Amino acid sequence: MTTPTLKIENLTLGFKTWSGTAKVLHGISLHIKKGERVALVGESGSGKSVTARIVLGMLQQLKSARITGSVEFEGVNLETLKPASRHALRGTRMSMIFQDPTSSLNPVYPIFTQFKEVLERAQPGITNEKARERAISALADVAINEPDRVLDSYAFQLSGGMNQRVMIAMALANNPALLLADEPGTALDVTVQAQTLKLMSALVEKHHTSVLFISHNLGVVREFADRVYVIYKGNIVEQGPTGQLFDDPKHPYTRALLSAVPRITGGGIPDLDDDPSGFTAPLATHDGYSERELLA
């Protein structure tokens, strides 16, 4: 049996507070095979993002965090690694795309400076010439037509969609084995979001990258993921192949999530000959002004 790229077993998380320990994760378990795209879905506050941050080792240094369970990456228990060894994995063997690209990029450094820092994690001492060549190639992979202009720009000079593509290019620049994508595209309009996710999908397939895709957008999940885990109040309540889970959800929470997805069908414009009850009354007034005057 092939070793999973990521294996989480019985992971719990709590935060120490004045009134006791607030439990956030309650023994969740999941795994991702090599090249597999797995989605973790649930509403805000259900524990999706903190799971990814534990994998990266971003919460372990918090004195208030109480973490138990195991996280294995390519067969190695990450808790057994020294801090320096675990830190070395970030940006090389595993990387993350955060939710808001504009706030994730440093506004006081040009894009090239930040791109080179990413490349230096895997290639210490890389020259500016080599770094720029690799950066241009990576930006071309995400359909950026003017890579030199983008590399010389600052994040605030680029659109949200452009910044998101830069983040995807950076995250995949060192060919990581695992990509943690925390709702990429949420801050973008639906058209740009669809374009960037399509590009990301093509790139992870090209490099056989395993993906933990965190989202509450079930429409995107159905298009992107091979399997889905549903998380509710820090508990995994259902998991399975994407098509099977969408077509035959078992848990009430999964059914509630699916029923909340907006649908094109079922609506329509009102019949102009049919006045709904209560809408035939005179126009309402506000402080002596009629509705028509307010709209004029």
C-alpha cells in the first residue's frame, strides 16, 4: 500500500482560556494520497483553517494551544521532527495558499523580491538571473502575459485576481508534494475565481501534487476535488468520493449544506398581471417624501 502524502489521526485542538479549555477539533482523521485532491468543507468556524495551520506547524508554538493526535507527512510523524527540520519543509515540500492574496503579499517589497525568497528556500544562493528566469516561467504557467511588469510591481499595484495567480505560482514554484489551499479565490469575483482554480487544477495535475482544499463553496468543490470530508463543530461527520457524497449525502449536516447551495432553477420573473398580496397598496413614504421622490 502506498504511503499517503498526508495522514492525520485523531487530531484534537483546544485553546486555554480564563474559563477553561475551549475545544476546537475533536479527534479528526483524514488522509490524502499522492496526487489526490481532497476537500475539507464546512461553515465558518468549523475548524477547517486551523487544521491546515497545524499541518504547517503554525499553532504549535502558541502557549494557549493544546494539540494531541498525529500528523504524518510522507510517512514521517511531524511531531518527531526538530523545529528547524519542520520549518525547512514549508515552502519546499509543502506550501499554502491563503484566503486573501493581497494581505498575504508584503506591500513594501516588489513581487520579484518575494518570489526569490520562496525559491531560495529550495535553492539557497540562487542568483537574481536564475530566480527571475524561474519566476517568469512560473507566472507563465498561471497565464500572466506580462511577467516582467508583474515581477517589478508591488502587490497593491495589481488586481486581486493577479495577486491570487502570483500566490499560486509562488506556492507551486518549488514543486511541493502537498499544497494546502485555504479558500483560494474567496476574495475574487466568480469569473476570476473560476479561472484561477482551473489554472491551479491544471498545475497540480501536472506536478502530481496532493491538495488539501479548504472551502465552503460546494460548487467549486464538486468541480475540483476527488474526495470530500465534511467537518461540523470540529468533527468529521461524513467523507467519501465527491460524486457519491453529493448524490447521496448521509449526514443531516451534509444535506443541509447541499440544500443551501444557490440554484439557477426554481426562480423566475414575476407575472406582471398578478399583483401579490400587499403590493397593491399606495407607495410607502419616508419622512414626508414619497417613494417616487426618493428614487428620482
